[in-house]
Amino acid sequence: MKKNSMKSKQSILDSITDFESAAWELPPRATFGITYDDPIAQFSKILKTVGGTAIRVPNTQALLEELATLDFLAPASNIYSAIPEFLPSTVDLAHTDTPQQLHDLDVALVRGELAVAENGAVWVTDELLRHRVVLFIAEHVILIVSVASVLQNLHEAYEQLSFGKPQYGVFISGPSKTADIEQSLVFGAQGPRTLTVFLLDEEPAA
Amino acid sequence: MRVGLFIPCYIDQLYPNVGIATVRVLERFGVDVDFPENQTCCGQPMANIGCDRAAAPLAEQFFATFRHYEHVVCPSGSCTAMVRHHYQKYLGHHEGFETLRNSVYELCEFLTDVLHIGPLEGDFPHRVGIHQSCHGLRELRLAESSERVAKPFSKPHSLLESLRGIELVSLSRGDECCGFGGTFAVTQEAVSCSMGNDRIRDHEQAGTEILTGVDMSCLMHMEGLLRRQKKPMRVMHLAEILCQSGAHCR
Amino acid sequence: MNHPQEAARFLANAKRAKWHDEALWFVRSKRDMAAADIPEWEQLRQQASQIKAHTIANLKTYLQQFEQKATDLGAHVHWARDASEHNTIVQSILRDHGARRIVKSKSMLTEECQLNPHLENAGFEITDTDLGEWIVQLRNEPPSHIVLPAIHIKKEEVGELFHQKLGTRQGSADPDYLTESARNTLRKSFLQADAAITGVNFAIAETGGIVICTNEGNADMGTGLPGLHIACMGIEKIIPRAEDLALFLRLLARSGTGQPITAYTAHHHGPRPDGQLHIVLVDNGRTEILKQEAFRNSLHCIRCGACMNTCPVYRRSGGHSYGYTIPGPIGSILASARDPKAFYTLPYASSLCGSCTDICPVNIDLHHQLLAWRSEITRQKILPLPKRLAMAALSHLMRRPRLYRLFGAISRSIGRAIPRTLLYCRFNVWGRQRELPPLPKKSFRRMFQQEAARREEKQHEK
Ligand code: SF4
């Protein structure tokens, strides 16, 4: 840290006096998150309202069949897939030195760690993702989530997440969108135009 | 039961009939009404503009005038809110202020929460639109506001809905402010009138024949707009409706 | 800056003002529906407010904890006392990296600090990548709303702007087409950028992470491409624990736009393996607000924009009428803290209806704070003398019940007697669009007394 900033830090901290007061105790963890009888249905419903598509598949076979019906896949020439068994990659991130090289990526398929019924969000990290920009620069994003990891609400989600190490993680809920021109909703504002989430019943082999 | 009647200055001077209607209604429910002569203004206009030094003596005057009543009743939401929520800084040091604060009621509150009058019998064959005045709504909680996620209720509605022949309209923006806002009505004249006109339009589309509410100040503002535009909608304070309809307990 | 004047100007175009009001009411209605889906909504607000109060009470501790944790993760943490120091820090980081082209996602803090003009003057090329922000940047004006920066602009105007600046088809105002054109242009900026600047929605003391919410994905596009990420945040953005995010995120997007959550909610813990993360913590007046107990909880604000959407005055006067970076109820409070004299009309730009207070996801008592600012403005004698005198005079009158009675009676009879043209002269602001109430002959107290006297008589007769 530069000297000036050091001085400013001291001066900012000096002008703050923490005041202890029982009235301002940190409340305990919230335990009142909404729950749904059918979280999968809820997740799918919400994802639809935010412009995404959820497809539940019982097993890998069904997943492959559903993938084959996605009309943006056929013409796609640049595909990054984190799970080659599901979809072969045409782009090798290990040999992609700069993220800018991914500028013409058509499709990205990655695994989502968990999903949240309440808000249709899927948690994705860059743990195995050399260039996390694939999640944003691709025209179409496909996420694979195990049905068992669909949680009720955000409180449950944060109970499971841990943030000890340097890492990037993101909740994705629907494709990129904007309503900045007269409140008209447009998908594909800057990032992906579509988001497809496969909810897989059978735990995918790690 | 004997209550101290608090009639806000502008009702005293401009809408005496609202005061009289309030007296009649209270008496009809068996309440004896005292009107202490020393009352004038609760200090809201001064407090509202920020002039605390001008407002404080009026709070003192109010305290001296009403402190010995077990119940004080006022046909105005915002003046009641002034006492309940804004007198603390002027009177907090007085012993007995807490008691006074808890004894001041807006008319609807008094009828429903103290007298527990239940459904009323009476006739009022008109289409009525209720204006939820903001201070009655969000400071006194006479009704649940549209912002909050909670079971809806409305004391003004529940007082009127059982009258024979009455039709309570439903609005597209059920509790938006009319733009009166005290001195705001003048310092922000353009916005204030625009807000008032929007409320009126909402009531027009809902078919309101008589516009009512618990605050004559809001109604005065909208009545001013209505009359200038020569619109047929009429304005009545809720107490006037209760009075005219002959409302009494079942 | 004079809010009533600006508001009147805005309202002079009645059709447009109505359009503006309805656009924002639409957002408010979406918020209502989203909130209604969550039965524990009020509990969430309550708890979020408590967490904020707790954090603000322990701000020093949490800031230090955050710095420690963020540094452990490999981020660089900087401290800026004020706007100019913030701008200098950002500039020097950029200079050290030889960065010249910058993509910036939405950050009200950088607006507050006037970072763009600062960097532009120093020769940097800075592109606001949020579509709404970019539109106002191209128009050379500030955002008029903190979440919907271009809410005051019609699609035809965007069409014309893009036609001039990007060469889109003349006369096209189709949002799909215009958004697509913006996307193509902005995509180039992203790919060429040397650095990304972002705001911060939440900074987690316990983990040293920062959270950035967008719908367009523009912040992540920025931080995912160039290796240098500078995140600028006010010191009040700290929250204690990661799990507290659950509360705030559940409230934020629902309150702001009625979405269950923003499309992208990015959690950055440390820099990219191949990049750098600089976090600039900015005071710029916040510690001053902290010292004023009456206004302290304005620091709870999570910048959701709900108080703007719901404010009947904001909707009818537009964001620019406030003349401050943050408009609406919360903006009026923050502007007053910055310079009560320059912004003294803002606390009065409210009917005190309290809708803001009921909608605020962190339970800030906004309308009471506006009222408290009015007291402060009067106490500091900023309120023009005539108004103060008028209130003092009114108070004197009201303290003398007999004089009040006399004055009332005389005024009413004068009011009834004078000709209409005089009554409705140009000094009668009330009467410009409104009738005065018909002035009664008798006051209530007079009527009451007479009635009481009659009753007594009757009693006597019996
Ligand atoms: S004050 Fe409350 S409602 Fe207004 S922007 Fe801040 S958090 Fe949202």
C-alpha cells in the first residue's frame, strides 16, 4: 500500500468510533427462508420467468437426447464444454492464453454446483475454469446441475458455500438482459443470449 | 365515558361541520365530549417545515390543555400522528407525556380500538372512494400500506362497509399520496397539484361519487382541484358520512 | 439548485411527466408482486436493518477485518479519504499498469467522485458498459436513477442518439435492434480494454470477498477480460458474514426491479490467477454521517432504488431535478449531509408520505430523516428568513387562543368579502390551480359553544 493511502487509512479509522450496544447485536443466522413442496418445479418456473430454460432429465442418456434438440448447437462451431462426455469441446482452454481469444465462443457448457428454487439461480465457480469469461462471452450457456443440489432458498445455499480460498463464484439466474431502453426487456444485452439449465436426476460422475 | 375533543385549527376555522359531525358521532356512541377552549394548533405546520422552536410551545400548550383526559379524540390522522410520533422531542422531558401520547386517538381508531363498535347500521346509498391519508396510513397504521407484505386491513373501510347502500370503490393505486403535504402544497405547488389530479383521475375511473378520508387537509387540497375544474365529485370527511348515514351499533 | 423550480419545469411537459410516472410505477408494481411472493418479507427487512445497524456500530472492526482478509486473498486494498484521493488512487493504479482503455460497470460511488471526467481529462478512454449508463454517457449527462440510469429517456431519443453516434438506422426506435447495436459496439470496448472498473454491492468482512450484481453481465465481462480489476466502494458497503448475503440479495433485486435476484451475482475472493484486484475503500463524508446519530442509518442503504420508484415526487420531477448523484428520498438525505446549504430544497421535496420508509428493504426511516434534515436546515438558519419569521409569527398567534379566534374570524370575513380577483391574485400560490375552501361564517368552537348553551337552556327549562 502506498504511503498516502496508509495515512488516509489511519485518518478514516481514527474518525470512526465503534460503539457497543446490545441493541445492535449481530442477529443470528436467519432461519425463516421460504420453502416449496416441489423445489424443482419452483426453480424451473422462476428460471422461465427470468428468461432461462430448465430441463429435467433422468439420466445421461436423456440429457444427450435433449442436448441434441437445442437448435443453437447445430450451427455452433466454437464450443467450450467442461464435460466432454456430454458435449465435445472444440476450444481448449489450456491452450487459450488470453481470455480475449474466446471472443467468438458460441457455446459454453459447465457444471453448476447448486441451484436455488426461490430465485432460479445456479452457483458456478471458476475452480476448474481457466477463463471464467466463458460464462459471459459465449452466446449460449448450458449449465448442468444435479437434482439433488437444488436447494430451497438462498439461506440454504450460503450454508453450503464456503469462501476460504481465492476463487470466483457467481449466481447465474437467466441469460444476460437489460431493460434500459424504456423498460423493454431484451435478452443478450452484453453476455449470453440464452441460458439452459439441465437438472440431472442421476448424479453425474465426477 | 368523557373524552377531550381535539379539533385541529384548520377544521375549527374552515370546516366547522366536520367538527360538529365528529361530536354527533361520538355522542351517538354514548361518549360525552369536552372541548377545551385553550386549544389551537398542534404545531404541525411549524414542525413540518423544521421550525422546532416555533412548534415546541404549541406542543406545551397541547400538553397543558389535554393532559388530564383519559382519552383525547381528533378527527385528523396527521395531527394525531404529530402528537404520537413527533412530540417526543418537545415533551419527552415531561412526566405524564407518555400517558398523554397513549391517550390520543384519531376518530376511526377511537371507534374501532377503544369503543370496539363493530359493524354499523346506517344508510349511505352512494359510491364512495376512500382516500388513505398518508399519516393516518403509515404513521398511525389505520390500514396496512401497499408497500408492506402483511395481511391487509383498513379501519376506515371497516367502519363504512356495513352501511346500507354504500359501495366502496377500488383504486388502481390504492394508497398513493394526494400531494397535500402541509407547506409542500404551496412550496411544491406544481408537484402537489399533479399528485392531486392523479388521485382524482384514479377516483374518477373507479366511479367515485363521494371522496372521503380521515384528513380534511388532504380532502381540502383535492376539493380545491375538483372545484376549480368544476368536477361533480363531492368531498366529505369520514365523520360526516358516519353522521349523515345515522350510523349506530347493531 | 432549486428543486421546486426544476420539478415545475419537468411537469410543464405533462405528457412526458405522466409517462415517466407510469414507467416507474410499473417498476414499483413489479416490486410489490416480487415482495408478496415472500411471506417472511417484513422479517427480512427487519433483520437486514439490524445487521446494518450492527455493522455500522462496529465499522472500524469490520473494515480492518475486511482489509486483512482481502489482502490475504491477494487483493490490494486502498483507502481514500475523499473523492479526489479516490480518483488519484485509481489513476495511479491505471498508470502503473500502462492501462489506457477502461471499461466500467455501474458504480454510484464513481459517479459521486466524478471519476469519469477526472480520468478523461488525464487522457484515459473510459466506457460505461451498463447500457443505461452508456446511453447517458453518450448524451453527456448524469444518470437520473441509481438502478435505471436512462429511465428518463424515450426510445426514440435513444434511436436518434445511436443513429448519430453508432450509425444505426435513422428513425429506428426498436429496443431489440438498439440493444443489439450497443452490444456490438460495447463488445469491441470489452475486448480492447486494459482495465475494468466496477462498483461493489457488498464487501464481506469475514471472508474478504466482494459481491457485484448486474443483469447484463457487463461487470463480469469486464473483470473476465483485462487482467486488471479496480473495485471502488464506499466504506458502508461492508457486511459481517457471507451468510448475511442471503438476506440482502433476497431483498435487493426484488426491491429494486421486482426480479428474484439479478441475473449475475458475482463473488470475487481475491484476484484472478492471471490478474490483479485493487479495492478502493472510500470515505468521502461517510464518517461524518456516522457521527450524526439522527442520520446514521442512512448509511444502511443498499442502493436498490425502491425509494425512488415509489416516491410520488421523484416520479413527477425526474432524477435530474435533484441535482445530486443520488436522487429521490435517500438522495435528498445524502445530499443534505454533503452540503445542506446547496441542497436545502431537497428535504422539502417530499410530501412526507412515508412510502419510502415502508418500502425500504433495510428499514431506513427515510421520511423521518427528511423531516430531521428540515429541523437541521432551520437550526442552521439556512431556511430563508421570511419562512422562519412566518412560522414564528404563526406560533405566536397560535399560543394566544383568544387572538387566534379573533384573527380567524376577521380573516374569514375578509376572505368572504373581497373580490375574487383579489383573493386569487398571483401571490396566492394555493389558488393557481385550486379553489380555497368556502369560508364559513362560524368557527367550530363558536358552533359548539352555542350548541352547548342551547342544551343548557333546555336542561334548565326541564
Ligand atoms: S434508501 Fe432504502 S429504498 Fe432507498 S435506495 Fe437505499 S436501500 Fe433502497
